[in-house]
Amino acid sequence: MIEPVSAADFDKVAAGTTLTVVDFWADWCGPCKMQTPALEALDEEYDGKIKFASLDVDANKAIAERFEIMSIPALVVFKNGQPAEKVVGFHPQSALKKYLDQKLVEVTAE
């Protein structure tokens, strides 16, 4: 299950993990609803290798602004607790898996 986060606990979500993916979404966003099942499947597949979290941009506007989220869905990838990359728009599960496999290689090589 993808961990829901809020402004109160956001900073500690990415801390202490090698790779964290935060999904920025909103309830009214159609592509976000399409993205969620792919992320849930990847969360199960990467069980413990990648931490997944989700943040509702409507309920946490300050965090969305902090990471300059202009379009959703958006994924912010944290490497070793630091924001490293942003992926915007809907992406199929297979494309996200290929991308995340590469991110895992990068963090293990560092």
C-alpha cells in the first residue's frame, strides 16, 4: 500500500531511504486515477527496494509549491533523501518500471 503523506510528515518520508517516489495527485485528476494502479503494482513489485508515497496537492498546496508542481500527476524521485528528479504526466506501468530500474542501478552504483 502506498503511504499517504501530508505536509506534517512529508520531510521524514524520504529521509533514511535510498529511493523514494512521491506521487503528487488530486482527486479530480483523471490521469492521476489512471496512474495510481500502476504505482500500487510497482509498490508491491519493488517491495522494500523503493518506498512509494502519495501527496494530495489540494490538501498540501505548500508542499506542491515547494517542489514546483505545475501539472499532475507528477512523481518526485528522492535519492538518499534528496529530491533528484521530477516526472510529469501519466506513464504506463512498463515505462515506469524501466525508469525505476535505472534509478535503482544509479543509487546502488553511488
